[in-house]
Amino acid sequence: MKSITINIDNDKLVDKVTWLLDHFKNDGLEIVSTEDMEDLNMLRATRKEDSISFDQYIQNGN
């Protein structure tokens, strides 16, 4: 898979570019914001960490 990063400062232009790229989604284009990628990378890093049950989390929440 190839990746392209586009940085745009103008909100109106962001809307136009997003509108244009949306037309290629049926051809397999995936649009992911940088913020989403950062969140996904942080989530992926937590997969190696130990986890606790939700009940334990609630009990120790304070």
C-alpha cells in the first residue's frame, strides 16, 4: 500500500480536496487523518501491555 500525506491550512480547500478524494473510495482509496493514525499507533502499542477487567478498573478508579 502506498501512502500520501497532504497538508492543507485552508479549511475550504480541505473540504474540496476531501470531496474529490471521496469519489475514489469505491476504487480502494482509504482516507485517514494524521490524528487518526497517531491514535491507532498508540492503541497498537497498548496491545502488548497487561490488561485488567472492567470491574477491576471501576473498583480502582478512585
